[in-house]
Amino acid sequence: MPLNRPDSPRDWIAIALRDGTACPDFEGFQVKDLVAAAEHEHVVPMLEWRLRNGSHWHELPEDFRHALRDGARAAAMKSMFRENEQQRVAKVLLHEGLRGLLLKGNAIAFWLYPQPYLRVTGDIDLLLASREDAHLAAQALSGLGYELAFNPGSMNYEMTSRLTTNGMSRSEIDLHFRLINSVLYADIFSFEELWEASFALDGINESLRALAPVHALANACLNRALDIQNDEPDRLKLLYDIHLMLSRMDVSAWTGFIQVVREKGICGICLRSIEDAMAVLCTPVPDNVMQELSGYADAEALDRNRLQDWRYMQWQSLWALPTWRARARWVWERLLPTREQMRELHGRDSGLPVLLWRRIKRGFVRVGGRS
């Protein structure tokens, strides 16, 4: 059902992002609540841009416009810093003879949004060809002041390097060696097929490229599925990415997308986010596309309506592994990650006994409290 009357500040923001207009009386919502919601959804600069270019901008309360403008300026400053870091990283990769793919918001900000700063991003996500290449990149990035946070276990497919000044993290780079950090999705796309279809970004050398639009859309849907599984906040920022990508699709693009997700067995995962985008942002999707995706999704083993069922998804992950040895290793690393990883997850100021207790407590909460 199209969302026409907002029941919450989030709904109000979704309508404003979708239509580029806003009712000056705010439908009874308070300025502070709308600003807080926009910050929580990570869409302040995009909301400011949409409303400023709409017909009711000057009718909106001055304090609301000022709050959005201040947020947009801050986002623009952060975006400039990140773009500079990406260029520095690209030079390091080029010097080391490494290839990297820029993932998620930092990549789509260049080609999907009117201006890069409009897509709020945090970490810089890079995909390398292998675990060995990720280690080489981490070592090379130390020349820029980045330090590796921890060495991941064998079933963890990313490592984090941080640039820290006076005890404060200024920049964080996640070095992936699988597109998605999950055994359930890790081997769906190979680096080589993604690299072959990738394209260069303006102002960045050829060692750091962006995913092709069809792969960027699949990646967005897979990442959102993982967020749902892990009970992460379902932010409008991610749905709006998918909304924009879907809104650009023509017949040829839909044909290519359906072919890819059908071959990869992820029609249901992608359909889940497409359905959510249609419900929240009224994203236009042809009926025949929905029917085709639904038919393929119904034939897949994974139930897209159970992504939030933690126990169900753990079983799906377990049985996705090819051998009992791999399954046993995965269970062990899920229960007891490396010490450095536990410190990252549960507190760097704690000793091993406290970390183990927090790990066990978290496990009981998940197993007993989520269905």
C-alpha cells in the first residue's frame, strides 16, 4: 500500500524523500523529532537537498531548515575527507600492484546520487581478491597511519584498519576478501567476475573501481538481508539506495538483473528489499518483474520472510558449508572468536574472563530471545 499519511517521523521523512515536498505543518510532528529521526536514518543531507529543491522549502520552519543545512554542511566536510582518503588508498593499491573494488555507499555516492556528500557513509569498504591481498593491503596502509584492529578467524571474511589520532578514530577501512561477510553468501560472487564488470570512478586511479550497477544492487540487497538477520537498524538510507537504483532500471537492466540473481539463487533476498522499497518509498517496479522474481523466489530454499529469524538463519548458514569439518570450525569460531575479535565486539578494556562471560551471555540472549 502506498504511504500517503505519516504515522511516525520516519514515515514523514520517507514521503519527503520520495516526493521532494513536505507539508509545512509537519502533520503534527515536532521539529526536534523529525531532525532526530533524519539523523538516525542517516539521510539528513539527502532530505535537505530534496526539500530545498522542492516547492515548500521556504514555508518550512526556519529552525528546521537551519538544522538540515547544518547537517548537510557537516556531511559535505566528511565527504571531502573520505574522498581524499579513497584517493590515498588507491595510490597505495597501485603502488603495491593490488586491485580493489570500492563497495557500498562510498562507491554509489559517485554515480547514483546528485552529489557524493548526499550519501552518508561511515567506513570505507574495499573488496580485495583474496585474504592474502587483504593482508598485503593492510600492511601497505600502515604507511598512511592505518593500524589493523585484529586478525579475523578463518570464517570471517573482512579485517579492519583504523587511522587514529589522539586516541580518536579518524577513518576506518574494512578490507573484505568476500563480497559479503557471511558463510551463507560468501561464495555467491567471485572477485574476478565483479572486477570484470566493474568501472572506473572519476578522480580515482584504475586500481580502485566500483561495482557494476547490477552487482551494486545485488550487493545492497545482500547487505540489507544480513543486517535484518543480525537485527541491525533498518535505516532509510539503505532502502533509499535501493529505491534510486530500481528507479533507474529499464527493460534491458531488469532482464540482466533477473538473469544474475536467478543464476546466483538470491531472487528471494533481492525481492525482500524490493518489496520493502515499494512499501516505504513507492518504488516503481513493473508487475511482470515482480511476478517473475516471485516465481523464482518461491523455488529457492531460503525463505525471504524469515530473514529476521536468527535461529533459522544460523541453520541456513551451517548447512551452506560443504563439509562437517567446515561446519565444526564455523560453530567453534561463532562461539569463541579470536581474543582480539572478542575485544572488538565486547570491549577493549576487559580481560579474557570478562570477554568470555560477555560472549556467553550474548549467546544465551540470542538463542533464547530471538525466533
